Amino acid sequence: MRTVLDDGLIYEILSVVEEIPEGHVATYGQIARLIGRERNARLVGKVLSNASWYGKYPCHRVVNHAGRLVPGWREQAGLLEGEGVSLKDSNHVDLKRYQWNCE
């Protein structure tokens, strides 16, 4: 069964992203669980890749399940570091230290 992507679902995802505190990160899967769609982490990623169409959201605070930054988005590391999130290496956030504890 295919998921229908409508504005209500998009804003539901973006409202969770908006709640991620400065200096913390969340994973795509974590956001999917918070909106009751635990198997839709990729859907979250798709929505975030087009989030600028809907306004300004702190999408730089979202990483994959291993803490990896978005490939090809060079500014993400700088935005996170500007909020006090240091990287383990050039492509990964330490989730044990910086993951948003919201669940």
C-alpha cells in the first residue's frame, strides 16, 4: 500500500523537526516513530529534501540512524557545529551525545 503524501502529513513531519532543540539531532526513523509511522523513515527524508518549499525549518538537525550527515550537503556540518554539535568524524554526529531524547 502506497502512502499518500499530502500537506497534512508534510506539516506533521515538519512540526516535529521544528521541535528538535538547538544543539541536538534526531534521526529520520525517530521522526517517523513520533508521527506514528515508524516504517516511513525514507518518507521523512523525502519531505525534508523539499522542506524549503514550506518555510524555514531546522532540517540540518536530522541525520540517519548511524548519525551520518546528508551526503552532498556541505553546509550541514557547519550549521550543527555552530549550535555546539561536534562531529565524530567529517560525516557523523555522535548520537549517544547529541541525540534528542524525546521518546
